[in-house]
Amino acid sequence: MPSAADMDRYTQKAEQMAQQQMVLQDAQLARGEISQEMHAANIESIKAGIPRKAAELAWAKHELSESQKRALGIPTGDMAQQVDVPRSGGQNSFYRPFGQSQSHNTSPSSQ
């Protein structure tokens, strides 16, 4: 998960990307391609999308890191390590499941 410092970096990156989009909007306004109202609405939309874009950048980085770990066989939160759990009563085991008889004959006739 990204730290607060990471999120600050992602927010700055998202703001830089938004600034580029706002420059394009300013150029369209200057050329008369969009109205002042459309320009204001687009700028407001771009500014409102900065936190969402920062979160998208953070999750993309996180997913990239997780996929690299999975590719190397390193356990991750969504790909747990397979653990072989020992079973009682297995071959050569001292312990037997409840109700299972022992394999050797303990009847009095065999003594």
C-alpha cells in the first residue's frame, strides 16, 4: 500500500498531468474553439479529477509491484503461499485418527 509520501508524489504527478490538460483548454479558448463557460466547466472537471487520478496512479504502481512478486513466486495478499499441512494417521505415524484400529493384531490367540 502506498504511504502518505507516495500519495503526495502521485498527487503532484496528477496535478502536473492536469496542468497539461488545462493548458490545452486555455489554447482552445484562445482559438475560440470553446466558450468561456465550457472552458470553466472543463477546468473544474480537470481539477476535480486530480484526487481520482492520484489514486489510479497509486493502485497502478501497487498492482505492478504485486504482479512482479507473483511472477517471481513470492506470496502476495491475493496469492497466498501453499502450505502442506501434516495429517495425523499418515503412514508411519504414531497418531491415529479417532476410531481407527491399529494395523497390528492384538488378539489373544496370536500370543
